[in-house]
Amino acid sequence: MQQIGESNSPVQPLDEMEQQTIMRIEEAEELIEENRRLIERSREILASAPELPAASGKAKRRT
């Protein structure tokens, strides 16, 4: 009869790769959420202060 440890050894590298993939996905999701919050905050700041020289300067360059 095989021991459990012996039967799982060929699968272990795949499990490690899957675990690393899951961690990378979670990190990416956190970064995406952080970027979304930063973009939302930036838009709020720009909307509340359209009279700022930097904001009006950018608007002039775009048009």
C-alpha cells in the first residue's frame, strides 16, 4: 500500500504553481481595486476644484 505522501509528490509542484497563481491573482485584484479608488478620488478632486490653474491648463491643452 502506498503512503499518502508518496502519491502526492508528483502533484506537489503543480499545487505550488496553482498557489502562486492564486496569490498573484489576489494581488492583482487588490491593485486593481486600489487603482479604482485612486481614480475615483482623483475625479472627485478635479470635479470639486475646476478653477485650479493646473486643471484649466490641462483642459486648454486637450482642446
